[in-house]
Amino acid sequence: MNLERIREKLKGSVSPVALTGAGISAESGVPTFRGPGGLWKNFRAEDLATPEAFEADPLRVWEWYDWRRGLISRIKPNPAHYALAELESKNPGLTVITQNVDGLHTLAGSRNVLEIHGSIWRVACTECKNSSENREVPIKILPGCPCGGVLRPGVVWFGEALPEDILNEAFEASGKADFMLVVGTSGVVQPAASLAYRGKEAGAFMVEINTGPSALSNIMDETVSGKAGEVLPGLL
């Protein structure tokens, strides 16, 4: 690990990218909703976050998302989120690509954020497909659209394709990156993990910040072991 080398590369960067995963939000206390702590009324996330689950019982799915929204509404961004927002203020070329749906990057002040898995604070109509922000806590169950359709959470569920326009923007930013921070991600979820390979192929200087090795560690130029909330403020 060479912090001075990382700082120099970042200082000279024109189009940096930060790819963030669950680890950065976990430091704020956002539950991962997997494992023993992720149970909700004896249902797994994988059994609720699917189009089939919503079609079968939209009320139950919305109850779960209302519970999640209530938890996340009380959580604040951590120093890692604020550090990336500060970096953007100094380098407007920064693009934050996140796998998280909690909206903490935006809350911290980042403006150029690509939420490739959607946002828990958006709703989308199952009929007219219109999408809008909704931060009601608790939310009206079941929420309805003016067109008469039923609103669903604006997140990407298991078995669904990522939003094509946002994914294209993410691949474009990664393909132009000259510096890439990969923060708090396991590197096993696709197609998010392929964005790191895209950056590597583009010649970006690759830096991983994580509490342990990931599936992407072998393509990094520098690896910093530790919590993002401690490492990023010192790095930037």
C-alpha cells in the first residue's frame, strides 16, 4: 500500500470513478438483509424481492419495503459518503456508481450518482411505467398511481435486468476512467463487478478499499485494507 502514490494518481485524475457496494453502507448501519439478521417474518430477501413475489402478494412485499424504508430513514451517511461528495466538489468529473439502494450518496451531497440497482426511495407504476421519488415513511400501502396502476418499489429485483440507460452510463464512465476506487464490494455480483474490469481495460489506476480481499483484488494497482469511513477521508 502506497498512500502517496494513490494521492498523486487521484490528484492528476480527470475522470475518476468510485464503484461502491454494501460495505460502505454497512458502516452506517444499513442491514444487508441476508443471513440471520436479515430475516423478516421468517421470509428471506430472495423470497420477497422478485417480480413473482410482488405478483403473488404485493401487500406483503410492500410491508417489507415499508419496514426497510423505516430503518433506512433513520440512518445517516458516514465519513466515506461525505468524502466522496467532497471529492466531487473538487473534481466534478467524478462518477459514483453504486450497487446500494439506500440513497446515502445523494444524501451526503454527491450529485453524479448512478444507482444501478435502483433506489428504495423511488416508486414505479406497473402499468404506465412512470417513476418518481417517494420518501413517505411510513408509505401508504398499497400505493397507487394516478393512472390507476399499482406502484412498486423502484429497485431491481432478482431475475430482472438492470435499467439499460443507467447501466450504459455506468459502462461509459468506467470505460473513460483514469482512476477507479472500488469500495466495500465483494466483486461477485454481476454485472456490477464487470465495471471494475472495464475500468482496468481502460487503463484506470485501480484502488480497492475493503476490510478484506475480494474477487477483484487481483486486478488492483493498490489495495487499502480498512473501513471506508476511516480510509477515504484520510486518502482524499
